[in-house]
Amino acid sequence: MAKPTTIKIRLNSTADTGFFYVTKKNARTMTEKMVVRKYDPVARKHVEFKEGKIK
């Protein structure tokens, strides 16, 4: 059976609040680690979220 093209990833906040988002990404087209600016409700501001593994 073929591997799925999309994988689930966890976007961890760089503000060290422990907040994270769970999203999907296409592993074939986006081979590098994902970095996105999103809202962190614990820090109450927009910060960078970096890709990490789902445990």
C-alpha cells in the first residue's frame, strides 16, 4: 500500500507557553520544516510556530 501524501504535524509555539496547533501538510511538496506566524492565546499575541512531531 502507498504512503499517504499528507501527514499530521504539530505546530509548537516559540513563546514557550506550551500551546500548539495540529494541522496537515503535504510531505512531498513541503520537504522542509514548516514555520508559520499564528495567534497564541496564552501569550495573547501572534508568534512563530515551528513544526514538531506528534507524540
